[in-house]
Amino acid sequence: MELLNKLNWRYAAKAMNGEKVAEDKIQRILEAARLAPTSSGLQPFEIMVVKNQEIKEKIRPIAWNQSVITDCSHLLVFAAWDTYTAERINHMFDLTNEIRGFKNEGWENYRQMLLDSYPQKDEEENFNHASKQAYIAFSQAIIAAAFEGVDATPVEGFDPAAVDEILNLREKGLRSAVLLPLGYRKEEVDWLVNLVKVRKSMDELVTVIE
């Protein structure tokens, strides 16, 4: 019930007041994103935490000039792998074996299945798949932010290629997928703050198949 109350409290803040979010809160939000489930456990993305004000100022014009980009405390950039490679797949499978301390035949067979599949696919198809995984972590970060009493504003309206260039993402084998400014709402100028949350009813949204 507490979590649902927090989710009812949250909304996509349209104005932030520049107040800094405590680092322990940021770390818990990032940890929630890190713990998100992903396809085959590959975690095919990275999260850039932009605190540098000059960089935020560069991003704002190519993000529809949204003030939350520059007035937030921390700007999270969820950047997906540009494609799946054998090296990337093997790294995560090797990491699993290292942490668990043993090799599983079924798991190794699954590794080979992925190696025979993903690297041969079109890069754009692979990026789209990786982006969907980044969105799962993105959603968990939003939920964690609400639980921490921190405002989070999902931002899809931006020029990904320009953000990639500003943050040198392509050189790292990454492409920006979605942005998440974190901060605190500036209620006196935010037109959305006092409006009632609108969502479909459960009956309209959910179909139960017995």
C-alpha cells in the first residue's frame, strides 16, 4: 500500500527547482535499476549519470528545450548496446559462472544458442531489443525514485544522435535510449502539479483470462 501511495504521488514533473538529491537516494535509485530483470540476464545497457551542469546545458536544446534537463539534480541517460557481440554475451555468462562458482551444462548450451543467434542479426534489430531491456531498468528507476520521494520525469523527446555525440556514446558501443531527470518539483510554476492523475480504469486496462 505504501508503494501504491508513492506511485499515486508521483507524476512527470514539468519544472524542477534545482535542489540537489542526496547521493544515498541516487545510489538506491541506481541500484533498483541495476537489479532490473533483463532478457537472458545480459543487462545490455549502461546508465550515464550527468551531474555536470555544462553538459546538461548542451543537452537541453536538443531535448525540446525542456527545463527539467538543466534544473534537475541528476540527469540519467539510459544507453543501450549498439548491438550484441560474442564478447558482450560471453562476458555476462562468464560473470554468472564466476559469481555462482560453477558451470551448468544447460546454461552453457543456452550461451551457445545466443552466440549462434544475436551476433548474426542486424545491428538495428539488436539495438531495438537492447533498448527494451534498458526501458525495464528505466521503469524500476522511476518506481524507486517515487519510493524515495524524488521526482523523475521520463524524457523521450530528444535527439538521440546529438546526445550520443555529446556523451561520446558511440565510441563506447552505446546509443542513448531514454533520459530520466531526477530532482524536486517546482510547484509554483509547474502547471501539472495539482492536476488529478488520469489513468484507465482496471476494467478497461486489464483482461483476466481464466
